[in-house]
Amino acid sequence: MSQSIKINFTINGKRTELTIPPYMLLIDLIREELGLKGTKPGCLEGECGACTVLVNGEAVNSCLYLAINVDGKEVITVEGLPVTPEGEIDPVQEALIQHGAVQCGFCTPGMVMSIKSFVAQCNKDNIIPSPDEIKKAIEGNLCRCTGYVKIVEAVESLF
Amino acid sequence: MKKDLKVIGKPTPKLDARIRASGQAVYGQDVVLPNMLHGAILRTKYPVADIVSIDVSKAMQLPGVVAVITGDDINANNINYKRDNPVLKRGRVNCIRDEIAAVAAVTREIAQEAVKLIEVKYNVKEGIFDPFEALKDDAPQINEFVKGDQHINIAHPFYYEHGDIEAQKRKSAVIIKTRFELPRMTHCCLAPCAITADYSNVDKRLTLYCVTQIPFLFQRDMARVLNMAPSDIRIIQTVIGGGFGSKLDMYPYEPICALLSMETGRPVQITFDREEEFIASPTRQKMTIDLTSGADSKGKFTFREARIIMDNGAYTSWGATTPFVMMQTFSSMYQLPACIFDAKAVYTNNVYAGSFRGYGNPQATFAVERNIDLLAEKLGMDKFEIRLKNANYKDELTGQEMKFISCGHKEALEIVSDKSGYSPCHSREGGNLSNRYKRGIGFASMLHVGGGAKIYPSDGCGTNLKMDDFGKLTIITGSSEIGQGSETVLAMMASEELGIDLKNIKVINTDTDIKPWDVGVHASRTTFVAGNSLLGALKLLKEKLSNKAAQLLKTEIDDLVYEDGLIESTTSGESFKIDKVVREIHFKPPNELCAVYYYYEPGSEFQDKYYKGNVSDTYAFAAQAIEVEVDTYTGNIKVLDIHVAQDVGKVINPLGLAGQIEGGVVMGMGYALLEELYSEKGYILNPNFHDYKIPTSVDIPNIHFYPVETNDPYGPYGAKGVGEAPLIPTAPAIANAIVDAIGIRIVDLPITPEKVLKALKNDA
């Protein structure tokens, strides 16, 4: 067996130290080691986007990302999005729900994380994206239920 | 309607959306049970071979492996409705999906590693991969368990006719004959298949956490496969990450998981990766349709004669019965005096087809609608006019004896023609756009069951209701949620009837030990059948509440209204909170619970042996008009606008309805332009999202939806089935639009740029 490696990182705001094998994928670290099942295994080959998480604010496919590479970084999964004591959830999630953009929901957590990253980038650059730019931003997240229309509408409503 | 509707018809976000969007919903792959093992399946290396030997000794020795089973170790009956598919194959394999052995181990990785250590010696054989080859007189029997009655390789023949076809042929001014090749498409549910089996060797009961769309039929079938009593099997549906018909059948991985749990006495989980999902989950039927259609000189349709060969694959799923639905379209979509329909599901050594949203109707509609454009062209008629002239109408009794008690076909056609800006000279204007880019508009309609579908001794659904002492309602329904929004639709109906807030309503629908019987999610039946069942139960519940409330308010039952959590007397204006009334029922003699049950059986009828009869209580109709732009240099097709008008009876939840329409239309675009599971000599060539493309966000055109409300007399609030319909007309409307734009005669799906360029070259 390969030698295990110690990594230090922040997951959903919590500093964590773990010793893991070097070949471990980030999705397995999240789902199996940490038991956070909100990140979904849709294809495990970087095609569907269901396993998207934020690493230092950037959306990545956690199935294509080696877990050791989060050393010193900040990881946010869908479970890391804030919920207020009143049960209010993140505006991105709320927009998707209110616009009817959630059907079976398996793609939704990954979709939420991609949109989070995109919205943050737009806000930083001070731009209001066009529908085409929104479509481009979520191109890497497959959805088989909604036909994407309501997802795009939900993102538009955030600006 | 007796009063203004307060909840029905208002856009309502799905009740379960918050839990799903928050990552807290538990899908099949998220289930974790104490002491759980992980299973993996060894599939054959070759599509067709004799199995000479299986040596599992090395796999058994791998640390962490708890059990390895082969066909010789198990006592299980064959699955599927023809009982032609062994759970683990013995002696021979018949397609690349075939299961040979299975492993249970402490981790998924060890189970997968152990599978690789199983040594199988094969004697590789030639297979038959073309159904026409399989139909030859000297073809060997492909499935050893079923010997067809017309030919050894015909799994299921269908024959239907009505009218005097020869007389209609003589009346025809034009006759068009076309051969259509329709591809294997697959569901691509975002959640791959997953099951967790938990067998207790103490009480001899089996609990399955699974993703079936038909829990009660699944329970009964599983019991038969495992030689158990159905009541000893409990089906708990996890949150289902996409169904689309794929979960209508049982697949071998499900009883295999149960067998591994029985063997080890521990819970076992099997999950597919994406490649296994592509190879081992079902497809839409690949088929060849020869369709001859006629029309008289005035453009009235005279007859259709359809001869269909379906590639069944090596085993028979419910998918083989799709001709049951196809024949409805051939016989009855648009008025038609005569029809012959002959379809055969033929065994081959390909992967087997299953049921898929639309259930054969996308294929049938493609053929019918392409031929209509060709008839119009030959008659020199406008393609919209010819459709309108033949449209279905209210109170029509079709040749197949289906009764259209409500019908918005004509209206749907008129709406999409109007909204798309279609005019007979449109294509010429579009064609002049430039030398390179050409635009065109295409039409297609659709007819589908919308009020249940009688295929099983009961087409019904049960509902239990209980209102607790705090006025909160629990709906326990036999129906299932597969993402389509049924929970929300049911809760909206209860909110409407009882005047209580949606947040005071829960829907329980996942456990066969608790919920009453339902035939399953299929045939777009849930809103109609489960909705009517719920309304029946609500009526009983309200009788209980009203009796007590009338007593308390010293008034008549007819005087009461349910509003804002109160039951109010309209004459005195006095009211009681609904929970107070419940407590009066519960805590005062004769001390009753506020609970009721109701079973609803729709009026759908079994067809006779000639396939005639009113198979559904009502039917859905739709029309689509689609505009495309073709790049004649690259062959690329851009879908610009899709106009959808659909007879939904009555809009219950506009938000959920639009989602069904948009999702269905986009799935139809995939069928038209992108999707084909390629198979060569029985091997699947593109089992991943890189090589099997489904539409992404950037492919999406403008989708315009116009609901047509015909207020069906039998539907809940007038509603009829919706879910399958939107994808059915999309592919033929796109194909017709492409032909309109560039004049090539494409008849095979998917219409890829390569095919467009080749056709342009050949036509030049």
C-alpha cells in the first residue's frame, strides 16, 4: 500500500486534519471519510457535475480532484451553506426552489455549487450576466429532468 | 367548479425541493446501514458464449470478501414478465449485460477487485445482432426459455386492425410508404441505479431500499423470484434520482443484492457506476417501422398500415409491450377510417430494451407525423391545414374504440401555428436567410393516455388520511414520487379542499408496509388516479369533520365552509378551528380518530383480444411547432423556438407543469438530434457522457408553453395526465422543420450533422 499522507484543510468552516492515501479522490473524502452525502456521484468521470464542490471558492468536480490537493485549502460542500435558525437557506437554493428548478434533485447540490461560484465571480467583476452567459456557466452540470429553463431563470433572478 | 379555487392553479414550489436542494435527501447511494457490505457484479466479457467454468477461489481468498455467488449457488426463479431472464446466468450468456457472479465485501473497492479475480472460461460463439437475421427460418433460438409461437425468436407479436383497408386504399389519391429506423436511446437518470438489501435471518424478512417506480408489483415479483411470501418483503423507496420509465421493470442486480444479503445475513448495497448504468440499464426500443399512409384528394386521411420489427434484445422486459401504446397512435391519432398494425418484438443478442417515457409513442408519432408532411407535399396541401382537417375531436369514438370525452387537439394545433408565426410561405422566406443558414418550421401532434391505462387487474390507487389532534394532515398515498412533483400536487388538492396551509400537510408514499396499493408510476397516471383517490378520501374525511362541526355550530352540513384552518357556518359566521373539531371527535364519545381510507379505480377498461376498448378514462392531446436553423456548411442544427400547446385538462400546479413540459421537450430534442447508444456485435461503444451526448444548458432554445384547459369530466378538478406527452412530438416536429428548411428526406434518428451533410451532398 502507498504511504498515507497527512492533510490539513477546512471543510465547511471546520479545520480538519486527516491521514489519507494519496490516491483518494476528493469525492470519496467527502462522502465516505466525512459522511457528507449531499455531494452526489453522478458519473465519477468529470462529465455530469453532480459532485461539484467549492475549493477556495472555485467550483471543481470532486471526482476529478485528488483529496491531497485540498491541503491548506478551504472546501465547501452543499452542507456548508448557511442555514439560519429560522430555516432560511442560501439564496441560490431558495431561487432554484421558488423557480421550480428542482425535480428529482440529484443534480441540484452540484448545480447549487456551480451557481454559487459563478454568482460570486459576477459580483466580484460587477457584471450582470446574460442568459447565454448563465447557460455557459452551468454547461458542465447535467440535468435530465428540468430542461434547464427554470434553472437559468432562477440564476437570472439572483442579479 | 363550485367555488373559486385558492390553491389549484397557483404556482407552487415542490414541497420536497428544500430537502433535495440542501443535499439532505437520501438517494439509493446515500443509504448507510450498520454492518453493511458492498456488492459488485461480474458481467460477461463476451456477448454470446457458453460458460465452460467459473472459478471463484481467488476472489474468496481476497481479504474483506464475505461471499461470492454464482448461478449454481442460488435458488432463484427467472425475472421479467416472460420469465426469460435468469438472475445469474448458468451455462451460457446471451448479451453483454449478462450477470455471471456477484461478490459481497466490506468495501466497494474490495468487491470490485474480487470480481476481477473470478476466472471464467468461455467458449465464445457467434451472435445474432440484427432482428431481421433472427427472423430467418434457420436462425437458432436465442432465448432458451421462450419459444415464440410464430417464430422461435419472436418474443411478443401484436396485430391490430380496423376498417376496410383495401377500400380506403382505392379511395386514396396519394399513398406514401416510408421506412424509419429509430435508435436505442437510454434514460440517463442522473442517479445511477442503487439498492440496499437487508435480510434478517431471525425473522426471515427482507427489506429493500430501492428505486422502483412500481413498488407493489416489484414486491410481488421479488417474492416469486426468491420463493418468499410477498408480505415478508418490505419495499422502501429511497429518494429517486430520475425514473422516466427505467424503473418499471426489475433488473437482475436487485434480486442479486437480496441474495447476497440472504447469503451473508448482513445488509448489502449495490450501486452502479456510470459505465455500468449505460450498459446494464434499459433503453428505448430500437425499431424499424415500415409505414404506408394514404389520403384522399381533399387531404382526409384514409388508412395507415404499419409493420414494425423491434429489437427486443436477449430478454423481455415490459418494453416489449410498447406496441400496445404505439397502436393507439397509429390507429387513432387524427381521424382514421382504417388501420393495420403488425409489430413483433424479436430476440437478438443485443442489450434488452425497457420502458421509457412515452412507451413506444415517440417512435410511432415520428413515423406518422413524417408521413403526414410527405402526404401534404404530394397533394400540394399546406401541412398545417392537412393536420387541422384531420384533427381529433371531442366525443370521437375511434376505430380502436377509444372515447375522447374531452379533446383539445384542434385548439392545440391552432395555437402553435398562430404563435410560431407560421405561414405557408414561411420556409421560402426562411430559406432566403442566406446561402449558408436555412430556417424551417415543422409541426407534430401527439395522443397519449391521460386517465390511467388498464394493463393490470386493478388500475387503482389507495389513499389513507389522518388528521392529528393539532389539525395537521398526513396523506398516505399508494402513488410514488420520482421527481415529477406528485407529492406537491396531492398536497395542493388537500389544501384546497380542507382550507389548511400546505405546511400543515405531509405526504407519506415510500413504504409498502404502510401505504395502500397502487399499480405504479406509469402511463402519466399519477395526478389523475392518485388525485381522484385523494379526493375520494378527502370527501370521507370532510363528512366526519362536517358532521361534528355542524353539531358544534348548530347548523346544517351544507352551510359549512373550510377556510384558513377554520370550519365556518356561512349563516351565523361562527367558526371552529379545524383541530378543535378533530379533538371533539377524538376525545368525546364515541371517541373516534379522524382517519379514513379510500380506494379509487378509474373507468379505464381492458381491451379485448383484438385490442379494442377504452383503455383510459381520458386522453391527452398536444401539438408542437418548432423552428430550426440549419447550417448547410457544417450540418449543425440549431433549434430556435419550440411552441408547445398541450391539453392538460386543467392546470393544477403551473410551476410543476412547466417543468414537466420543458424537461420533456428537451429530452425529445436529445432523441431528435443527439442520442444513440451505439452497439456493434453486441458491445456498447459509447457507455459514458463523453460519447453519449445529452442536451446541456447551452442547447436550450426558447420554449413557449400554452396549456389548453378542456376541464375533463373525470379528472381531478378536470386535470389529465401530463408527464410523458411533451417529449413525444418533439423529434418529428424537429425533423419536419429540418426538411422544411433544406428539403432533404431524413428519416432516421438522431439527425446528426454528419447525416445532414451526407443528405445535402446526395440531394445536390
